[in-house]
Amino acid sequence: MSFAIDRSVEIDAPAELVWQVLTDGASYGEWNPFCIECSSTFEPGSPIDMKVVLIGPPKKQREFINTFTPGVEFSYNMKPAPLGLLRSERSHRLTPLPDGRTRYDSHFQLFGPLAPIVAGLLGRALTKGFSGMTDGVKKRAESLR
């Protein structure tokens, strides 16, 4: 059982600039309506501390970096719930395109028996949040170009 949200957008800015936007967690509050704070060393195994806006006041959240390929991708996940009841996967991937453009792919997925319950409770807010972040990455990178 799983629940996934995939968003992709072409950005009129080079991959290096889009990467800078994604990894500059201190500036998230200036452009990201979903994750308003973010801090990490981005080293695999290290935490990524965020403040996310779902329902109600912003909530602190800690997840852990899985992969980090500078300029290309990074991924992270929550600490899995006991007995495999719930686990997550989140990734950001950049693909350079002709003419200094970039494709940004955003992926989020929940797995486990509790995934449908979480999706029922938070699915709409998560979808809105990840869409807002994807749109925000595009606007921010293009404005900095």
C-alpha cells in the first residue's frame, strides 16, 4: 500500500542555479509555502530538519538524508514507524535541458499499512504543499536568473 505525489516542471534557469535554490535551506521561507525552514549538511545519514505547513500551525519535522549527488539529486526519509507500518521517501532530481533550462522532478511516497490512513487525513494538504514547493522552486530560480 502506498500513496505518491509526483510533480515535474521545466524551469527557465540553469541546473546550477536551481540546485542552489534547493539546497539553500536558510532561504526557504522567502519562496517555499510548504517547507518554510530547512537545515541539513546533506551528508547521507545526517538529519534534515524542516518546518512544514500542512494543517494548522507549522510543524517541526526531522527526516534523514539517504542520497546526495551534488548538482543532480538528493533524497531523504522519515524514521520508519515500528513494524513497517509507515515509511516515506522524498526526492529532488534535476536534469539539465538545452538552452540553459532545467527539469525539476519532485517525488514523495508513503508506504505501509498506515499509508492509506495518512493519505486520507493529509493527502490534500500534502498535494497542495508539494505543488506549492514545485511552483516556488520554478519562480525563485527564474527570478534569480
